[in-house]
Amino acid sequence: MIAAHTDSPTLRVKPVSKKQSDGFIQVGVETYGGGIWHTWFDRDLSLAGRAMIRTKDGSFMQKLIKIDRPILRIPTLAIHLDRQETFSFNKETQLFPIAGLVAAELNRTTAVEKPSAATDSSVADDSVAFEPLKSSSERHHAHIVELIAKEAGVDSSNVIDFEMVLYDTQKACLGGLNEELIFCARLDNLGMSYCSTMGFINSLNSPSSLDNEHGIRLISLFDHEEIGSLTAQGAHSNLLPTVIRRLSLIGPGDKETSYEQTLSRSFLISADMAHSVNPNYSAKYEPDHKPEMNKGTVIKINANARYATNAPGIVLIQEAARRQKVPLQLFVVRNDSSCGGTIGPMLAAALGARTVDLGNPQLSMHSIRETGGAHDVEYAIRLFQSFFENYGELERKILVD
């Protein structure tokens, strides 16, 4: 099994986001995860997510939305007005993006709304449909709701609610003098989600791929790792144990203990991006454990179980890498440094399955724009392909009392 997460730190539109100040239209947002928020300033931002749409028959359905042009920006304060040595700001009052000018929006509006006649709010009007909440166009700027409706192919009055996050519209690209680097958003952790998926697919390329397979090859991509995983879509849910329990009932054998027997023979790779050494902050790394880009996937180890890796797991991954001639690296944090976490330990605890934590090295983790090694993508895909193809053979050779 390989497990990874798909989410990244971002800014999410608040349930009531309609704001304006000093002639600017603004959008209220809240922080999701532990982002490096100062990197979100002065970027060309837009919205993506899902909207709940009312259909012609009165039912409601989900539509995925991506507004593919810059509509938002979080402006920094000019240095002439505040010469602070370290850039600091208030996340509640100074992280709101601007979406345009009030005057321009007024000019766009062709129809002028007439004020409704004053009514006694204490008297119920049976002719007006009761609405438990204000409409989306009342809680959010009408133009934003219209853009969402356009992407969904419906009238704005049929956009009932939505969950939208901000994203950087700048496309991913290759960088470096020899195009050996990747510059893009959300490498953590779409990078390992992609490698896991491609490794899984490549392991099934041949029509005879499963001829001698006695197990089940599985990848599981979770949401909400950046906020603790304790959700229905997160790794702390019962999703993976439930799926494995149902799969374990396939075929012959003792059904009462098939789940436990399956877990005892299983192995989990927790695939989450790792830290590359940063040449400008070299002292922040343990001297003998400084992963480099394009030198291979990084096995992550922590004595306090922030990572789930142990020696038998390292041996298995090393043997899988040997079959594909994939280089590997080792990483531990300094004793005087904090350590990040992954879904590896929580899944290992929930399943009781052998687990190893690993990932490709990257710079600027949790920035809006991250950097990784172009060649490491191929290394990870080949490593995961070898893991799926050779696990059945390798597992029997690694003996632990």
C-alpha cells in the first residue's frame, strides 16, 4: 500500500466573505493549514473548489469549479510607509485579498436595484419564500457568484453554496540552468500523490503483471493532512481500515481472522514530500543528513515516532530500489529542531501494519511556490513501481521475530 495526502496550505473563502474598504472590493478568507503566508502577498490569485447547484428538477448537485484567470491579490504595504525590518502582518485584518474597485463594479452593473418598500418585520409575509440563510449573492460579492455560476453553467440564483479556496494562477514550469528543477505550487503533496499513482499504473503495464500476485496493490490519497487528518476524508478516519477489511474477505480462508492476517502480511509506504538542504540555511540541518535534490527519494526517520520508519522497512525499500537502480537518501532532524509529521504514524497505529515514511526532497515547503528536483519524480515513480512488483517476493525474505 502507498498512502499520501492531496491537500496543501491555502486560504479559504469565509462563509460570509463580502467586504469593502476605502473604495476596494475585498474577500474575507481564513487560513487553512500552516502556510508561509507572507508568500501569498502580491501574487496573481484566483478561486477553485466546489459549488452546490440547484438543478431544474429541484435537486442539488456538486460542481467542480476553477476560475482560470487572476481575480484576487493581497497587496503589501509600500516600504516607504512602514520600514519594518521583518515582514509581519495580522492574519485577520491584513490578509484579505482585493478583488477590484467598488466604482468599477458599480459601472458594470447595468440595472439599478430599487429599494423595497418598508415593511413591518414583525408581520410574516406569506407571499415571500422563507430562506433560513441569506443567499450566496448576499453573503458574497455578486460578481464572484456570477463567475462561479458561469463555470458551473447555471444562473447565479442557482448557486446555493460553495467551498472555494485561493490558488496561484502561475503555471508550473521547469527551472534551473539545465531545467533540472521544478518550480510550482503544492508540490507538498501533489508531488508524491502523482508519483504514487504513476508507480501504481506502471506496475500494471504488462498483461501478465498480476499472474504471480498473491496480494492486493493499493494506493490511498487522503485529504486534510495539513489540519490533523481527523475528518471523514482524512487518514485518521476509518476509510482505509474499512476498505482493507472488506478486501480481506475476498477468497478462501478463515473469515473471522482474515483482516488481521491481511494486516500482518501488509506493508505501507507513507509518501510525503521531504526537506532538501537549503544552501542559505545549511546550519538548520543535521550535518550527516542533508538530502539533495535529484539524488533520490528520502527515507525519513525520527526516534520519537514522528515518522513510522524502522530498520526492516528501510531494508525492504532499499531492496525495491535496488531492482530499479534508484538512489535513496536518509533524513533526521537536529536534536534542537522541531520535526514535521505525516500520516504514517497514525495509519501504522490504526492498522498495525509495517510502515515507512519517505518522500522526494523539496525547498520552500508550505510556500505558495515550491521547488523540487525534476529527476526525483522519475526516481519515485520507478521506486513505487518496483515496490508493487516485487513486494510479494521481498516480504518473504525479511524475517523479524
